Amino acid sequence: MDFWGKYRRGVEAADADLRAAAADYEAAMVAVTAEVARSYVLYRSLQQQLAIADNNVAIQRESLRIATARFNYGATSERDMRQALSLLRDTEASIPSLAHSLREARNALCVLLGKPPQDITAMLGTAPIPMAPPGVALGIPADLLRRRPDVRKAEYAAAGQCARLGVAKADFYPAISLGGFVGFTASNVGAFSTGDTFSHGFTAYGGPGLTLPLFNYGRIVNNVRAQDARFQQALTAYRETVLSALRETENGIDRYLNAQGRAALLAESAADAARSLELAMVQYQEGSTDFTTVLTAARDLSTRQDALAQAGGEISQSLVAVFKALGGGWRTLPEGGPIPLETLREMRARTDWGALPEEHGAVPAGGDVRLPDL
């Protein structure tokens, strides 16, 4: 008989624990989804860097051909040819490193997708770096942060501990219960073995019971204090989680905006570097400048194009970080529960797991939880 709400608060605590577990699952799904997006953007960025390196190799081979031809005709010294060859070998040496990083990103995608490391180039194909829109409607971060799974988990944890504090306080009051006993009597042990107990005797009694906390008051007080300390700890953890979420959101938004400005400037710089190399090549062929100008222009073009490709990937990755900081915006708990049906069937084959979610419906999760009153 729950006069003081002890069992009601226990149910509240269990419900909060269930919601916290669901939020923990959603947090894991958001983290995995964000990591898949980050790895995919990195894969496309490395693909573009590799393409830029191949293009620069072609340009530098042409400059080497020109320098070699001028050296053979005696128009320049051997130094120009050696400088062109050195620049070409330096660019070619960067290709294996980029190819290795590309394979690492591909293997990371395989693992995140639940596949063994394998060649998924055919499945991914060739595509540009996913470009983020110039403007993103983020809404009000203070409101959006409430959908972050880790914030909801901390909120549910505080709610559950608040309910446990109420359970501890209920121990101060008398516990009223209804009990009873039903049994059979027999004059000897043999009657039980023959099943002839009904003919010997039947006894039953029942009535209310009252338990008073007279001699364990100190233990109850200390338990209430311990539960209150845990509740304060949960509140502190909740506030810290919210502050960390705000910090991550502000950092992500600032990084996203700065990455867009940096990419715009690098695009102009790369275009100027390409024009500069074109003019330097023409002037070198005409003999109006030395090969050092061509060498410097080629290195500048390679550096700026590579930086532009990295900046393009950074824009998309910073937007992924913003969405992750805001909780993703997805309710990722499936209708059938967090465990796939195939896994549940495998588990039921080993042990008795009862009916599957598809047979009895799923347990809903999510939603807001109000902290129970003390």
C-alpha cells in the first residue's frame, strides 16, 4: 500500500533510467553518423588532393620538357633542367602518401558501415567534395541543445536520482502492508507424500502489518543524505553537459563561418597562382625570364590548390561538427527498439528472450521528462 509514494517514485526512477538508456543509444548513433559523414568528406577531399597532384605532375612534366629542350639547344644551363626535375620528383613523392591516406579513409568508412576493410571504390565512385550551403538556418541553439542525446541523458539521470531521493525519504514513514498465509496440516509426514493433506487440516490467516522505523532512524537519515548528494552530483553533471554543449556549438559555428571565408580567399589565390604560372611559362619560353620564376610559380600553384581542396573539405566537416553539436536533429531510436531483429533472433536462439518487438510492439522512447518534485 503506497501511502507515501515510495513505489511510485521507484517507478519514476526506473522510467528515467529507461529514457536515459535510450538517449545513450541515440548519442551513439549521432556519433557514428557524424563520423561516417566526416570520413566521407575526408575521402572526397583526399581524392581531390590526389587529382590536383596528378594535374601538377602533368604541368611540371611539361615544364621539364621545355627546360630540357632549351638546355639541349644551349639556351640555358643544366641547372634549370635539374630544378624542374627536382620539383617533379617532389610532387610525385607526395602521391603515395595521399594514396595511403585515401585508403585509410576508405577503410574507416568500411568499418563504420559494418564491413571488413575492402575496396569500395566502385561503390563510392568519383564525386566532388560535398559543398555546404552558403547559409544554414541553425535556429536558437539554446532550444536545439535540448535535443542533444547527452543533454537528455543527463536530464533523465537527474530525474531518476531525484526520484530515488523520494524513495529514501519514504522510509521515514510507517510501512503498511497486507499479508496472509495459507497452508495444510497433517498428523504425520506420510500424509504429505500421499497427497492426502486435505483430510487432515487446512489453515489460513491474514491481516494488515505495520512497520515503524524506530531503531534505524540514523541509517535512514544517512541514506537520504547520500541520495541527496548523488542528486546534487547529477545536477552538476547536467549543468556541465549543457555548458559543454554550448561551447561545442559556438566553436562549430565559428569554425564553419571562418572556413567559408578562408575558402573564398584561397579560391582567388589559386586562380591568381594558375595565371602566374601560365605567364611565367610563356616568358620562360620566350627567354625573357629565368626558370626560377617558373619554379616558384609552380610551387605556389601546387600549395594553393592543395590548401583550397583542404578548405573545401573543412567547410563540410565543420558543418558536420555543428550538426553533431546540436544533437543531429534525428530521433534515431527505431520503432522496433534499438536492437536489430536479426540480432534479437540470434539471441533468442541461444536463450529465452520471449516475444520479439515485431510480435508485441516496441517500447516508445524519447520525449521530455520533468524533474519530479522532492
